Amino acid sequence: MDHGIMERDWKYMCKIQGELLNTLYEQINQRTKNLLTQGSSTPRETYVSVYRHLQKSDDLIAHCFDDWRRSNLLFKMAGLREYGLLTEAHIQMLSPLAQEKLNAIKELRAHMRATKGSATKHRKKRGDSR
């Protein structure tokens, strides 16, 4: 499979990269505010919640935006889509080939999740502790 994307898709994604990143920052900041104001039972619990949230958020930023290159952008786009940052409106602006590749990745991930769940259930039924 060719992991690269067409020039027009590359240019479009570079054009909206800042918008997507700002949307993610807004979501992270809003969630952080909610954690700070929801009133955990202790200041330590609030701190730990915020700390864990920011760690997960940093991993998400890295997954979607670090090493932004044309050769791996298809996988970045799939991650952006999975996290709800790359919307259907964005996807409609991409070439039919890029849309097809993104849909194939989405279907593969859905299939993998479905089979992972059934494999885990099957192992538990057999008593397998993996």
C-alpha cells in the first residue's frame, strides 16, 4: 500500500493543520477547566486528574501532529479522524483516493476492535490468562 498522499491533499492538510491543533488545544483546555472546577474531594485528587489528563493529551498531540510528513500523513489523518478533529467536511475536501484510504483504515480499525473483543471473551471462556 502506498502510504503517501497526493500533493493536493498534502497542501490542504498543511493549510488546516493549525486549525486542527487549535481545536484540540481548546478541547484540552476545556476539559482541564472542568477537572479544576468539578470539585474533587481533595486538592491532590484534582491535581492527579489534571496531571493524567495532560499526559494523555500530550500523547494525543504527539500521535496526531509530531513528525508531520507527507509520507506518514495518511496515518496522522486517520488518527485525527478517530479523535473527531478531522471532520466529514474536511474529508470531503480531500481527493477521492485519500477518502478511500481513510475509509479503509477506519474499517480495518473497527474490525480489529471487534475481533479483539471477541478474542478476549473467547480466551476468558477457555480460562486462558493472556
